[in-house]
Amino acid sequence: MQNIVLPNVPESILASLRERALRHGVSIEQEAMNCLGQALGESHSSTQEVDRVLAAVDQFRESLGELYLTEEELQQAKQEGRP
């Protein structure tokens, strides 16, 4: 893989990149790659984002434990309505 150097990056752009990287839980370099990929229409960056979101959803579901209702419990709740 090739490397590129971007001299004289404006501080405002660098700050935005840092913020996005922190929000997405990736390095500044990875976030820059994702931004370039999106700008150029590369699918790998969006695939990585989908994978990240799905992993977060799976983690959230696991944190909930067993919250599933049986069909009977669901029908009873429907009949009772909201409190």
C-alpha cells in the first residue's frame, strides 16, 4: 500500500477529522481514508461503517439480555394497553 503526505493541512480540517475519528472510534488516518473513500465512491469505507454499526447493534442486544416476550405475553400486553 502506498503512503501519501499532506503538508499544511488547515487546523479546522484537522480538528474536524479528529472529531470524526473520535466519534467513529478509529484513528485519524483511518478516518481520513474513510473520508477519501466516500468522496471517491469507494465501497470499502461504507462497508466498514456498516460492519461497525452492526457490531454496535449486536453489542447492544447482548447487553439487554433476555427481553423477549412469548406470543401469549405479547397478546396480553396488547389487550391491556398502555398504562
